[in-house]
Amino acid sequence: MIAIIQSFYDALGLQQSANMGDLLGLLSVLFIFIASIFMLLGRGGSQVSLTEEKVAQVSDEKPEAKERQVEPKAEKVIEEAPKVSWGDRLRKGLSRSHGQVWGRLGNLFSGGALSDEQLEEIEELLYTADIGPQTATELTEAITERAKQGDFTEEKFKSFLFDFLKEKMASVHDNVDTDLYQFSEENRGKTKVIMVVGVNGAGKTTTIGKLATKLTAQGANVVVGACDTFRAAAVDQLQVWCDRAGATMIRAKEGSNPSGVGFEALKTAIDEKADYCILDTAGRLHTKGNLMDELAKSKNVLKKLDETAPHHVLLVIDAITGQNAIRQAEEFNRTLNLTGLIFTKCDGSSKAGSAVSIVQSLKVPITYIGVGESVEDLNNFNLDEYLGALLDLRV
């Protein structure tokens, strides 16, 4: 072995003599190398055995055991948000008017006669409610006479007030055309023309979008005429509403003749046998005579296609305007002979009582009332619901 090592040294050109130490070193290296191989082989064998053992265990498991290991998937529970009824939305919307006016009136009654100071406060609160001077005077006198009888508690006052206000408005609301609220198959294809007017900012365009949405949801075919050609933003806004509702919209270039757009919209509605033709109009200041005359022209041109059109002329009134709303209604009614009112934004004002004086003065009914931005926040006007919400009285 030493000679073999020496030959290996010579082959490499090493000037070194092999000895016993070199032999022992070589044997040690060989021993370590062989031992390492055996160790690696031993580990591999144990891993293979372990794997085979696991496979055997899995194959021997019973099906029942497998099923117990699988946890059932939890069902996703979707909780729908509770729907708020129209009555509750109306009460919430009129809460400011009740809290700042009508509720404060009720707090003045303790069951006995009223003092002069209390009567003055009652009259002041009624004027704050913008129900009009005539109605405020009549109501104050009626309250004074009733209080003399005694036993005039807050609850009895609410009932008294409910009956008084209902008497002022009920006769006007008895003859409202229900076609404004509910589409009937009996009238399929008989185009009902609704002209919507009002000053800028009252919510006219949004209200028309809501009306179109409500009517198409009932299965009616609706054509909308975007006659407010002076405000491109209003036309675009109305287009969005019509697209959502599935209504047909007729529009023209900015600055086009509003009467011409209305004429084309009604012609389209008649040709397509639409159930409703709703016409938006440019916002008009009731103090500008020439602008009101243009509205009258837009109304009259429709008669070239249908002598009975428009079947309804609805004025959109912002409740926040209070007494000014009465003046608006008077001027629009003088020019267009209004058939109905739409009272909007009642949730943002304490002047929602102005509806009483408007109806009493013009003898024109409120057809719709709005208390918010969504479609559900516009609903047909119900006198009992309105007065109950205004006075916080369950009817």
C-alpha cells in the first residue's frame, strides 16, 4: 500500500516519500467516505418506509372517519336592512316642522283657559309656520273658543287641530286624478300629458326623474321631453334618470326652442302609443312676465297634436320658500291654470305648513310630496298621513 502511494506521488511529480502515516491517513479518509454513504442510504430507507406507512394508514381509514374530519361550510347569512315605511319617512321629514312649530303649540295647553300671553304666542307660532294670515287668524279664533270650554289638553288640541286643518283642505283633495299615481291597463296607449313647471332650484328635474321611474316600474311606457334647453346640466341629469328608468327621452341642442322640443316629445309619444308624456320646462321666475308667456306658448302648442293636452300642469314647490311659495303658486296658476302641486324638500324646512294656505288659497290639490333624494322619498300626497305626521298624531 505504501508503494502504491509512492507511485501516486511520483505520478504527480511530488518530491515526497510515502510512509506509514500517509497510509493511515488514506485509510481514515476511505472509512469516513464509506460511512457517509451508509448513513445516507439509511436515512432514505427510513423516509420511504415512513411514507409507505402513512399511505397504509390512509388506505385503512374508514369512510366515516374521513367524513367526520370534513367540517361543513358555514352558510353565508345576508341580513337585509329593515325597510323604512313611507309613513315613518314622512314623519321624519316633517319632524323639524313639528318640533319648531306644531309641537310647541301643543305644549301651551294644560287643560284650562288660555291667557292673553299664550294666545299671542300661539298666533306668533302660526305665522312662523307660514300657513297664511287668514288661516292663522281663523285658527287662533277657533282655538280661543275651544279653550273656553275647558279640558283642552295637549292630545285634545292635536285632534282639534287635525280636524280644523283637514276641513280646510279635504274638499280640494277629493277630486285628484289617480292616474297620476297608478297606471291602469285600461288606459294603455292613451297618452296622458303631464307638464311640470317651477322656478329653478325647486327640484323640478329630479322630481320628473322620480315620476318616470315610478310609472315605468308599474309597466307604463313613458316619454320624457327635456324642454329646459337653456341648462345643459339639467338635460344631462334627466338623461341619467331616463336611462335608469327605461324611459324614452327627447332632447334637442342647447338653446333650441322649448316649445319645439315639447311638440316633438308629444308627437313621439303619440306615434309610439306611450302611456305618459312628461314634459320638463325651463325654470321660470314668476315675476318675469315674458318668461311666463313663453311657458303659456309651450302649453298651447301641444294642442296642435292633442286638443286636450296637457292633461295635468303640476307646479313643483320648495317647502323652504314658505310664504314666497304662495306667491309663486298664484302667478303660475294665473298663467297656466294649475291642476296640481308637488311639495318638495319638506325634510329641510319648518315651513311645511305653508301647504295648508296654498291649497286653501288656490283650490289646487297637492298631488305628490317629497322628503328626500331617493325615489322612495317621493310619494302621492295623502291628507291624513300628512296632517298626522305634521302634528305627530297617529291616525
